[in-house]
Amino acid sequence: MSPRVQRIIGFVAFAGFVAFVAVLPSFVSDFKAREYSYVAIYLIALLGLNILTGYTGQISLGHGAFMAIGGYTTAILMAGNEQFGGPISGGMKDLWTLPIAGLVAGLAGLAFGFPALRLSGLYLALATFAIAVAMPSTVKRFEEFTGGGTGIQLFGSPELTGTISNVDILGRSLTPNDWMYYLAWSIAIVAFAVAWLILRGRTGRAFRAVRDSETAAVSSGVSLARYKTLAFGVSAAYAGVAGGLFAIASAFVNPDTFPIALSIFLLVGIVVGGLGGLSGLVFGAIFVYFLPLWAQGADLGSLLPDRIIEETQKPGGPAIVYGIVLILLMFVLPNGVGGLFRRIGQLITSRRYSRSK
Amino acid sequence: MLAAAFSDFMQQVVSGLASGGIYALLALALVIIHRSTGVINFAQGEMALLSTYIAWTLTFNHGWSYWPAFVATLAISFAGGIGIHRVVIRPVERGSLLRIVIVTIGLLVAINGFVVWQWSGEPQQLQSPFGTETYDIGGVVVSAHDIGTIAVAVGIVLLLWGLFQFTKVGLALRATAVNPEEARLVGVRVTWMLALGWGLAALLGAVAGMLTAPTVGLDPNMMAAVLIYAFAAAVLGGVDSPIGAVVGGLLIGVLLNLLSYLSQYGAFDWFTEELRLPMALLVILGVLLVRPQGIFGRPAVKRV
């Protein structure tokens, strides 16, 4: 297949996917629509993390912390003056807080990306892991801004958000759940397109060069400092937007909203989705959202004996299943589900190629 | 007033040394694994947690007395560490960094889940083998548990040093860490040495966990913070340096206690208990920026 044909197929698939996302709420229950909006939120965060880890080769075990920065930015802006005596009176509408959440998290990412320049591989994993673990207690320390352990309720003023009453948009009335779904997915699709644009050109090439060999990248004139920091910033901005949406969807934030487990989930998501590819991340997001639910045995039904289902539903059971699945996945599919699809695609196309010869 | 402040200061130092000894043990476990396998084991804290629960269930549910349970736990942990290496780590050892990191994270999640599943999330009490008495040494009040903790930590470190320095197994372990290929050529069973390293690390973790539980209480989140302090200790001392891990652990323990002490007397009054973990993070970042090889490490030289 020529690159041109591949590109056309890519566009058609993307358009098909957008159409699918647009009509899906008509076929599923209102509650399901809300669940699927979380998939979009994870997708946004995964797109960001993949730019950093998949394309630039910098492991981050702490992206939940950048989501927390975004989430708290949204929450503080929405709660406004009444709660904290802050500079913004009356609170801000949820939608408008999202760009700011992305910006603040992105700046934090740039700030962290700078010291991170000197860390590589395991050390970076370690430092980012420490960030994620230290996040909740830092949040508790600055109680006057973050509400401490209690957190912040986002719905002090219902008119600021579309998530508790019906929303009229483009002549249609949407239920709160459908509104959340369309909000999250619209942003996710834009985020996807932006990631694609960033990665296809010069910047994306520089990222990949840094990942494949720092030495080779430097000797070809790629500035490590610039591109690594940039990757951190962009990636954190994505996480910030996702965090803001997460806060809106859950209607409150507290230190437990963004636990260390979230950071782990995100890393798992990009590995499942296949590092260094974009479309696989959709599977990654689905996996990350549904595996914990699936691990509770909710959808397994008659596949397994009742006794086992019962056991996995005890507290801790889902985590056991999750951990084991994670390890097995690394044994069986080192390149993730996305890698598997790429592999199958290669097999098919290469065979066709040789036949036509 | 000054005398009181001084004895208070010394008390903080002693209890800092005690918690620092615990961090040192766990840091040592991380260093042993990092030296031999080049892996940072994110599941190290949870492995220690599991061991501690085993000790607790032996004493509480099965009526064992402390020291037999202690020894049995060490044996089980040692075997468990070897088992984990053979079953879970070996298949991915030669794979990419990310794969190994994720496998140890998977272990972290699974072991923590298992502990909650088996023993519920309820906090439990593990008794201290050293009792609850306190001694007054020249105006400085120290608890028996702190002294015992320091003694056990020092003892274990000396034993380990002896093992590495004076036995044939220790020589083989060091050879494996320095150069696995050449070690294999001279007849060292490298795979077993790596597994042995994991066994020793699990054993160290078990001691650290059993010494932690009496003061902070046994619950499934007990080791999360200790692991970060141990990371900080290992980075501070140099991730490839066993001596560094011990010194780093003690320094971290004392540093954190002194910050709380000073904040009581007005200096560093921004410091609160919540900032202990973020401080450890700052230490990690600071060391990695200023002296990435740590106090005792050698700078890594990469051949291009």
C-alpha cells in the first residue's frame, strides 16, 4: 500500500470513528453514556502521556499528579470567591476553566521537564512516581486553596455547569449525562487531531529521534533540552485538560480523586494501546476504564464458576486480577494491543504486496 | 530551657536514626536488586508489607511467639523473593525498561490487593519485640523499640556485609553485579545469583516492615511512604552503593525528624507533618540534579 492510500484509509477510519462516537448515545442508556465519557477523559490523558513516553521515550509514573493540577485548577476557578476569598468572584463556567487547567498543568509540566532533562530512564520513573505519591499530602498541606482532605464541591452554583440539569444546545435538549459525553468526546477528538498534527511533522520527528537515540539526535542538530521540555509541557497540558474534565464529571475533587493508582492506570493505558501509535490509545482508554469494573466480575456472568466470581468481588480481589492481568500482558503482548493490530496489519499488507509482485 | 531543648533534640535524633535504620534496610534492598538486575523494584514496599502481614498472622492468629514468627517470616520472604524473580521477573529481564517497570508495578498492585483480600483493610497491631518501655539516658528519653530497631538494622547490615565480603556466595553475587557475562564464564550460576539477590531483598524488606509496623500500625498503606523514603535514601547515597543506602537512610530519617523539631521552635515553621513525603521528593530531585550518582556512587560513563 502506498503511503497515500494508507493516509486515505486513516482519514476514512477517523471520520467513521467520529460518526460512531456521535451516534452512540442514541443506542445506549443514559447511564452508559456517562461511563463512556470517562473513556474520553482517559483518552485525552493517554494522548498526552503517549507524546511523552511513547514518542519521546521519557517514562512518567506521575501523570495523575498533572491531572490533579488540572482538576484542582478547574475546581478552584469554579468554586470562586465564596469558598476561598480568591481573586475570581462568583466562580467560572466549567467549560472555560478547561483551557486554564491545561495551561496551568502545562506550565507545571514545563517546570518539571527542566530538571527532568538530567534524569533518564529509571531515575525519571522514580522521580515521577515520587511526585504522584507526594501529591495528596501536598494538597492537604495547602488547605486554604484546596479545601484540604475534604476537597472542593463543584456544584455550589448549579448554573455554572451542564452536569446537573438539561442543556439546550444547537436546538436540542441534552440530558446531563449526554452533555458530559459530548463535551468529553468533542474535546478528545480535537485533542486527537492536535496530537496527530504535532506528531506528523518536524516536532514529531524530533521527539522520535530523542527516543531512539539521544546521541544520534544531538548529532543531527536536535536540541534535547528543547524537545524533552516541550514534550513534558504538551503532555502535562493534555493531562491538565483531562483532569479538569475529570473534576467536572465527578462533581468534586479531593486528594483521593487523583490517587497513585490513576498514574499507574495511565501508564498501563498507553502500554496496552501500543506505544508510539495514536489510534491504539482508544483501546487503551477502554481497557483502563473497564478492566477495574471487569475485574470485579460484573460482566463475566457464567464464564467463571460462582465461587471464583464471589472471591474476586471481595475487597482487594479486583486489584489482584488487575495486577496479574498487567503482568501477563507484558509477557504476552510486549507491544500492547495496538502493537498487535499493527503486526496483523503488517502481515496482511506485506503478503498482499508480495502477491501483487 | 536550653537543656530541655537539647534533650528534645537528642530524642529526635535517636528516633530519626531508628526510622532511618528502617529506610536504610529497604534502600539496601532496592540497591541490591538495582546492582544485580538493573531494575528498580517498585513492588519492594508491598513485598515488605506482605511479609509483615505474614508475621502478624503467625503471632496473632496462630499463637506463635514473636521470635519464631520473625525467623519463619524471614525464611518465607526469602523463598518468596526467589520465587518472584524466577516466575515474574526473569521472563522480562531482557526486555525494555518500560516492560520491567510495569511488571513490578503489576506486582505492587497485585500484592496490595492480595493483602486487602486476605486480611481486609482494617488496621492491625503488631507488637514490638522490644516492649514499650522507655529509658532515660542522661535526660534523653529513648524508647526500647527505637534502640532495638537501630540494633537490628546495624546487625543485619553487618551480617550482609560479611556475606558479601567473606563468603564464596558473596563473591559470586558481587561478580554477577559487576559483570554477568564474565561471571558466567568463570562458572558462577548467574541466574541463581540474581534470584538470590531478590531473596535477600525480600528478606531485608521483611525486617523493615516488621520494624515499621509497631510504631505506625499495620495497614495496607503502611509501606507506601516508607518506600518513597527508601527511594530517597538510595538516591542520596547512590543507587549502586550499599554503604550509600545505609548512610542515605539514616540521613533521611534524621533530616525529617529535625525539620519537625525545628518547626516546633519557630525555624522552618512552614514545615508540617504533611510535608514529609514532598520533602523526600525534593531530596530525590535535588540529588539527581546536583549529584546524580549520589554521595557514594560513581558517575555513570556511557560509551557511545
